[in-house]
Amino acid sequence: MPEAPDAVETLRREIEAETIESEEEAEAFRIAYLGRKRGKIGALFDRIPDLDPEARPAFGKAVNALQDDAQAKLEAARERLADEEGDALPELDLTLPGRPPAPAGSLHPLVETLDEVSGIFERFGFSVAEGPEIEDDWHNFGALNFPPDHPARDMQDTFFLEKHENDESDERLDVVLRTHTSPMQIRVMEEGEPPFRVVVPGRVYRNEALSYKSYCLFYQVEGLYVDEGVSMGHLKQTLALFARSFFGDDVRTRFRPSYFPFTEPSAEMDVWWETADGAGQWMEILGCGMVHPNVLEHAGVDPEQYTGYAFGMGIDRVTMLRHDITDIRTLYENDVRFLRQF
Ligand code: DAH
């Protein structure tokens, strides 16, 4: 065994000769030289009691210095390794999960259905028009062949508005929240020349008791096609094609005779709706018919020369069918927990 001072020198040279090129080598270095129990520097400290008392302070100091140097060498190596590792890492960690996109809004299910229904008729060659929600009595009722005291007016519980010619006048003008989109049939025909082929999506209002199936406002899409030689056959064909486009090729539809003052003959179209338990029922989705000659005349179209068909579809109903919605009021409450599903 070398003399004690020589032993420090020998170990110093050994330590200086060490190279540390990896985390594993750094750990091996620490255990070999600086380990509390079996490290080589610790072994030198263990020799102190065997030395001459005068020699102990100098020796202890030398071993302490060696321990500090070894510790410094280890720390420098670890820092260098950490830097190198940092450099070697790709700038972009492709394994990180992506950042979720900012939440985007979505269309209300009613708007989605309105757009889709209008879009299908646009592809059939119809144009799209919109009209006023505040209507005069003539366009909402009179021109559509509702006589003043005809019970058909009762079919549509109406919100009447008060409107006066001017501030002094007591005379009330008959103005209503439109009860259907049909007044746009009149406005479209008043403003142009046949042929007319148009759909009118829009909001309508009725003074009804609120329940799961009726609300004070709802949406319709009106359709009107007027030209020479338009027949009931055209009407049925177009609506059947619409139903296939909207509900799918296997949809079942039927027409039932009905009554509306502004069409003759009149019908309603039902679609067969299968419920989850395998049962099913016919659901009415629209009213339709051949435009009444009086209506054409009221709108300035010659009923001797032209015929036309019209239809009015309940958008809430088809939206509810589609999404299995059982209460119409949920469409108007704007509860985000409901809306987020779409
Ligand atoms: N306007 C009718 C309603 O709201 C629906 C309707 C029926 C529209 C027949 C039409 C039609 O254009 O021809 O109940």
C-alpha cells in the first residue's frame, strides 16, 4: 500500500484520467470515487486514524481537496451531458397531444333543416325568397281566399298587432304576425310575371296553448310553382322526390285529401315514421294543393292561362322527427346542453 500522501496523488491522477461520456458513466464515477460507503476517496478518509497525528491535518486537507475536485468534475460532466441531450432533442415533440381547437359554434337544428330543405328545392330549380313577419290581413288571409267570417280563419289563432295610419287616427289597420308563410305566394306573384318557382323559408306565429307539440312560433317552408299546364301530378312527383332526397330512398309517403281555402284540391303529405320499438305511424309534414283560381286572380295572374301548385311544410316537425326530439319547446329554450348535441 503506498504511503498516504502518495495515495492521494495516485488517486488524483486516476480521477483526472477518467472520461465521463454518458449518464451511466457519470453514475459509475460517482459510486467509484464519491460513494459514501465504498468510494475510493472515502477509503482515503478511513486511513486517517492510522496516520501519525501530525500528518493527519495535511492529509485530511489533501483528501478534502481531492473530493471537491472530483465532485466538480462530476457536476461539470453532468451539466455538459444535459446540454448535449437538450441539443439532440427535436424542437417539436410530435408525441405531445395537440391543442384542442377553440370551441366553434354550430347551426341551430332548425336552421340546419331550413337550409337543407331550401337547398333541395334549389337543386330542383326553385329560387329562395323571404318576406315580412308582420303582415297585413289581406296578404295573410284575404288574398288567400279566407272570407272575412269564414271559420277557416279560426284554424289559425292569430296574434293581432295594433297599427294606426298616424298618431291622431283611431282607425285600426289590420296587421298580424303572419300565421303562415303562404302570404308570400301573393307577394311573389304580385311582383313578377309567371312562371314562378320559389320556396320561402321563414318564421310564423300562432296564439296557441303551449305544449310539447305546439309553440307560439315555428318555422315553415312555403313552395309555389305557377306556369302553364302545371298539374297535381307535378306536385306529387316533386314532393315525393323531395321526401326521398331528405329522408332517404326508402321513405314511405302518402297523400291524404284535406282542406285549405287557398288550394283546390288540397292534400296533406305524411311520411311513415318508425319508432325505436319497431312500431310506426304516419306523420303529417306538409299541406299542399293546386293554387285556388281566386288566389291567382287576387295576385294578378290569369287563372284561365296559368295553373299552379303550392305547399307549406312544418320545419319543426321534420326536425323533431329527424333528431328524435319529443318536445317542440326545447327548440326555443336555447339551453346549451340541448344545443351542444348538434
Ligand atoms: N299555410 C298552411 C298552414 O300553415 C300550410 C299550407 C297548406 C301551405 C297548403 C300551402 C298549401 O301552400 O298549399 O297550415
